[in-house]
Amino acid sequence: MNEERRLRLVHLTEELRRLNKEAETIYIEQVKEDDQYEADFFNVVKPFAEKVDKVRAEWLPLALLFVQEEKPLYLHPSQLQQTEENLEIVAIKSFYKATGKKRQMETFKSVEYVLQQLYRALQNKMTD
């Protein structure tokens, strides 16, 4: 993987980590805490989901290429694909009261774990 693609993947991974954290904060501080909260699909949920979708659509092919070429420890293509699916869940379900807290929190943690592993592997390759 060339340097330009690697740097782009670092940027996209950081952005997905930020979006995952943002969704978690919204879920914990607004959705679950505010009794009056109601999801605003067109003004809040849809734009957020589209932002996540745009980033993850560019992220997945680069992440898969990195894992296939560089073969970092503890990272596999199936994990990346599952993370991409989990990001879709995070982007939408984080805005709805009916979303179960335990499962949603596990999804946030799972996404963060894989993104963090990828980020570390990228950093290690850049310092080699």
C-alpha cells in the first residue's frame, strides 16, 4: 500500500472513531437521558447516517487492502466487514429510544476496538 493511501486510511479511521464516539455520546446523553427526546429522522438521523456511510464506503476497500497486503496481527478481513456493518447500526440505532442499551454499548465498543487495532497497525507500519 502506498504512502498516500495509507495516510488516507489513517484519516478515515480517525474520522470513523470520532463519528462512533459522537453517536455514543448522543445515545447516552440525549436519547437515554432526555425523556422528551424524539428522533428527528430528516434533520438529524439521515444526515448523520449519510456522513458515516460516505466515510465507511471509502474506508472499507482501503482497510481490506491494508490487511491483505500488510497482514497485521489480530486483524482479519471479516472483522473489517463486521465493523463496517456495525457502523451502519451505530449510525442509525443510536438515535432511537427503543434501541437496547446493552447491545448498543457492545456495538460501540466493538467498532472502537477494531478501529483502534487498525489505527495502531497503520501507525506501526508508518514508523517501520
